[in-house]
Amino acid sequence: MTTEGWNKEQARKLSETRDLINSNARIVEALVNRRAKIAAEREQIFQVIAQQQAEIRVLQTENRRILDILERQKDN
């Protein structure tokens, strides 16, 4: 698109539109980067939760074992 026949107002509007597009592109890029960071943080949280759940299962198993021992001692 050439601007040879345009007046100053049309050229100004084109410049403003270009500036707005560039500004929006920077905002979109920042939002995409923020979303990627949030996704990574979320994944780390899920990993911590999975680890804690595994530890809880181990503790539950150990607690059941101890309860079984105590019940057998009580019965004797």
C-alpha cells in the first residue's frame, strides 16, 4: 500500500494504527510469556502434590502396620 496520494490526516491515522498494532503485539507477547510462566509454576505445584501424596500413602501404610502390631499385642 503506497501513501503517495494521502493527506497528512490519513498518514497520521496510519501511523497511529501502526503504533496501536505494535503496542497490542507487545501486550500479547507479554501475556503469552506470563501464561507460559504460570503453566510452569502449575506443573511444579502438581509435582509437589504428587510427591506429597506418595509420602502420605507411605505413612498410611506404616500407620496400618503399626496398628496391626498394637492390636496383636493387645490381643495377647
